[in-house]
Amino acid sequence: MAQFNLGSQHKKIKFVGSITKSKITNSSGCGALVEFPGFSGIMGGQNLWDLKGTKKFRIHEKALEDYLKKDYFLQVSSEIQNAKGYEEAYKIPVLRFPEYYYCPSCHELDYARRLAKNFGANKDITEPLLCSRCKNVELIPSRFVMACEAGHIEEFPFFWWVHRGEKCENPRLMLEYKGYSGGLESIIISCATCKKSNSMKNVLNKEATRSLRCNGKSPWLGKSATCDCGREVRVLLRGATNIYFPDTVSALTIPPWSTAVQKSISENIDFFKMSFVNGVSESARKAISDNFFDDNGLGEILSCTKDEFFRQLGLRLTPNNQQIIDPSDFRKDEYRAFVGADVNDDMFKTESAQIDERLLPYISKVKLVKRIRKVNVLTSFRRIDAFSQFSAPLSDIAEKWLPATEMLGEGIFIEFSKISIENWEVRVGSRYEQMKSRYNDNRMGRGICSFSNKLVLVHSISHLIMRELAYSCGYDAAALSERIYVSDEDSDIWMAGVLIYTTTSCSDGSLGGLVRLGQKDRFMKVISSMLKKAIWCSNDPICIETQEQLDNTANYAACHACSFVPEIACEFGNKVLDRVAVVGKPGHEELGFFSEFNRNT
Ligand SMILES: [Zn+2]
Ligand SMILES: [Zn+2]
Ligand SMILES: [Zn+2]
Ligand SMILES: [Zn+2]
Ligand SMILES: [Zn+2]
């Protein structure tokens, strides 16, 4: 859990609420709107974070640091205990936003600082704001905010909405609910001075704010952060899901960075960096040798020989020439690590599993992934459209770090047979053209892969397996995640695989249960049971006949009853799915990758 306060400018730390730490790279990163009882705020940017005492929250991931050109990542946590055994919670700043409030009793609508009798820097932010005209009536924050596609966000211009460009000398705005529909049309904004009024009915339509332009405000970077923008603005409801889409880059820690030696180098990286100028300096070499290694060059703490240690240190501190240019390149390296020889590292441990011969035509490799470490870094965010071409910054200054989360876990890696996939691709022909154009129009899959038929197949299988694990093996569906490995056409490596994994944020990793399901007999059971189920969906025949669903989701035969998983588990927002790709459909069995298997078992 991480806790909030009201910004490092404030002397007294005020507890607002807490969130689980994975949310920092998820729904509650810098610039996100957050809700607490009686308080609505915006998560402060990196420039407002107090870095004092945060050294213990630093984490390292060499490949991500090279790619993002950062020195370290910060994983805030309250799970660390200090020397006296107390939890030391890191406080992330949160600023009040929106600042427009109204009184449900006298209906007055204004900035909190003018409306509340108890507003002031010395007041506890969590204390409800009370109307200065009514007795003990709590003010309510406005539901409406205005944002542009570049991520700026500002107060909804209530004065303009009521007066429509006309002047009013001494406006007094009111917000009232009229009628019982509960819809936006029942919210009436009026001016007590000039008696003009307007309902909020069409406020969410693009047309409603056509004449307005963005003022370039970035309240998460501090109150005064503005720039020239001038883009179109859209009105959003405070709790709407399209108000915040985090941009994250994630990577698994793989060889050569996953060893115990690299782990201890990471933990002392500042010291080693200081001692490294075109190689390890003589004095540093001596200090390290004296402190960590005995006369025979053996080190107990660093669990390797002195020579090996200095080799690994050189590797770690040498700038990486093989620059990763796109986050999808991380997956190529990970894929190579999975399909290659078994690894027994501190942060990456794999073991080849035997495969039932009935599955061999379809599945070429199953790896029991006994240990993985995944680092997920928040790099920026978007508003209004998840795949908008603009992203908003987390800070207004250049930072040498980014917020991140580190997860340890285990899983099963599955690689599908190249020959069988190529045969299947011939059989499906142009079936996925429509899905492809939707995928491209919506700029989906950014940082993962571009569209291909085999993406539909691998992704659909991944979902069916996750559901099977949840149904038959009692796994909590929200605890499973997928990591999809599918190569683009022009890629230097052919990939068609998936890692299904579970993580915990605790240091002891998870329980080993998932890995066991990758063993020969159990895995065969999981796959054959999942394939039997996939033939039928309770929404059939509608589901199986759907080639283009009405809601623009880039799905064919896939719905809540057969293919969807909890949002958090999926890399593609429950899109790019088609059950037919896996098991075919009546009269068109050739469309299914596993149709033959189903017939024979
Ligand atoms: Zn009042
Ligand atoms: Zn007026
Ligand atoms: Zn803007
Ligand atoms: Zn269905
Ligand atoms: Zn998915």
C-alpha cells in the first residue's frame, strides 16, 4: 500500500487514503484522478514527489534502464519496515482537483476556497468541506472536468455554460437537480443574478464545447503549470474510465541480468558506478576484493569467484551498444530466453516439460517457469483515447527515474508449432481482414506487436487456457496474466507463444501451483478440457456467428460467456479474440487450429 498526502509543499503530512502499489502503474499513476470519501484529487507528478529517504524504494532493471535512459525506478511501498519495526509508508502527493464544489442544500456552485467555511492550508484535507451559508452541510466536488487529447485537464467552465459568452457583472452560480431521471438533463446550472440557466444535457457531446480551446493546464505538475495548447476540449465525468490511460513499458529480467551476482550488483549500483571509469579503478578493485573475497578469490556473499564477479560487473557497467529501440524488442529477447536452454538463475528459472504426444503437432515447447521477475514502468499517460497519438508527461523537469512496480511470480510458457501455424494461416485466408483494419485504425497493440492472424490464434488460446485454469483448477481469474509473444512479418525471429503467469508483490514469490499444471499429464488435461469447452458458448449461435461485433471491439466469436478474462489479466483489453480460430465452427472446422485434435480425442 502507498499512502497519499497533499503535496510536499505542505509541512504536515495528511493521510488521505491508500492504494495497492500496483495501481501506481495502473489506474492511479501521476495525473490520474482519485476519489476518497469527501475528497477528489489528482495524483501529483514526479516533480512534486519528495525523494528524501526513497533510496530503499529504488529498483533496477538493466534492459529497461538502458531503453528508457534512466538511472533507476522507484517502487513506493509501505511494506518495508524500518529499524524499529514500524512501517515506513511513502507518501505520494495528491492535489485537490476539481476545485469547483456545490452545496446540496443552498445549491451554490463555486470554487471551494470561496464556498467553504473551513477551507485553508492549515485544515486537514480529508476533513469534509462545509458550506459557509448552511449549517453543517458538506460540499460536493463537481462531477465535470474538461480535457484535451494532449492530456491537459481543467475545470469545467460553468460560467460560460450558463452565460454563453454574454457578460454578467456579479454572477452567482447554482447547481440543482430537477426531475427524477437522474441523467445529465436533470442537472441545471443557473445564475441567480441574471437568471440565465442551462442543463448539462448534451455536455458530453463533442459539439457542446466546439467553440472552446484548451488552456494547457497540467494541475498534476503543480497549480501553475500551463502551456500554449489550443486543441479542442472534451468534457469528461470525473469517474469516467477514459480520463486516464497509463503508458507503461514492462520487461522480464532475463539472462544475463537475472543472476544472483547481478542482483547484488544492482543493490549496490551507486557504489559500483562511482568506482567505474573506463573500467573498475584499482582502488575500487582492491576494496571490493578485500571486503567480499577471501585470499583464494572466493566470495561467500556474492556467491561467485572474484574473476566471475569482475566479469559480471564489467558487463553491467558497460553501456549497451545493442540499443533496444522499441518495447516490443524486449519480447524477442524474452522469447529467446524461454525457448533456449533451461535456466536456473535467481530471477529467472525455467525447466522444460514433456509434452503429451497427442499435443506435439500443435505445441512445440512447454516450459515450467518457476521464477520470473517483471518490472512495469510508468512512462507517461493519455486521456480521452487510449491510443491517442499524444501522451502527457509525468513531470515538468527531466528526471533520472520513473515510477515502477516489481512483481515476482511463476508461470507456464507455451510455444506453438511453426508448421501447424503456417498451415492454419493458409486455411483461414483473409478471414481476419476486418479485424486487422480495426486493430490498425485504433492503433492497438502498441509496444507489443502488430496485427497478424497468428496473434488472433495465440491470444484466443491464451484466454481459453486462463479461463480453464480458473474453472477447473480453482485459480482466481484476476490473479492470472498473459504475456503474448507473436512476431511481426519482418521480424528477425519467428514467435508464436504465450506466458501465462501469476505474480505477487511480496518477495517470496508465489506458491508453485501454476507451474505444476504445466507437467505432461495435467497440461494435457487442461488443454483437452479447454478445447471441449471452447466448441460451445452459452451465447451461441449468436457468439459463434459473429464476425464483427456491433460494439467495435475487434472481436469475432468471443464474449463474456466464453473468452473474456478480467481486464487486468489481458494485454489487449479483451479484444483480438476469436474462438473459431482455436476450434473452428460447425461446417468450417478447417478454421480451427485444434479442430483435428478435437476430432481425435
Ligand atoms: Zn449551502
Ligand atoms: Zn449571470
Ligand atoms: Zn491541451
Ligand atoms: Zn461466446
Ligand atoms: Zn488477452
